[in-house]
Amino acid sequence: MINNYLDRSNYVKGLLLMIGKDKKITDKEREFLHDVAEKLSFNKKFIERAIDELFENEHLGNEPPVFSQKQYAKVFLRDAIKLACVDNELSSEEFVWLQSIAVSNGLSNEWLKNELKYYLSGKHSNKSPELKIKKIFDTV
């Protein structure tokens, strides 16, 4: 379980920055972030405010999140891929963001491309995509 506050914060912050990469925030992206934030015990009002103030918040920075364990980075990237594609479009800014996170966490570009190919192949369940972060919580 991600019980490290910094890892949990990086998870939410990284996804928050992801939804801002294409300069638009959809209801599906908002809902996705709320689901993750709830799973990581973040206050709903805090997350809603963070989403609403995303483009004005100068304190968020733009550094890719770095996690304490590669396992967390992999789980994060799988959820980030789902979030990036929730609007049925992966922008070049979103792809570059995913690459920077992979590199910052010691994951190869090949690993990321394989994950993207798998997701885009449609072999996963599109009907009700399960958050990968849930698997970490379910193993505890």
C-alpha cells in the first residue's frame, strides 16, 4: 500500500498535472482524479479546488513525480495512461509527460511504449476501467 504521504501526494499531483497537459479538463478526467484521490484519502473539496485552480496554480510546478519504489511508478503510469486516454485522445504533450515520468523513475521508454500499446489495443476492460492504484490497496 502507498502509505508514504510523499508518494500519495506525487500520485495525485502527477495526475493533476496530466489533466492540464492538453489545456482542457473534461468531466471524465475530473471523475477519474476524484476516484484516485478518494482511494488515497484526499479530501474531495481539496481535490475539486485543485482541479478548478489548476491553470492558475503557480506552486504546482511541472516536475515529473518521482516515487520511492518503481512499483509505484509503474502503477502510476498505468493509471496516467488511462487518464490521458479517457477523452479518447493522447496529445503529444501528454505523451511527453508520460515519458518524462518514466525516465525520472528509471523506467525504459520501451516499457512505457509497451504499456501504451497494451492499453490502446483495447485488450483491457474499457467498460469499467479499474484503477491500478486499487491493486496496491487490495494486496494489503
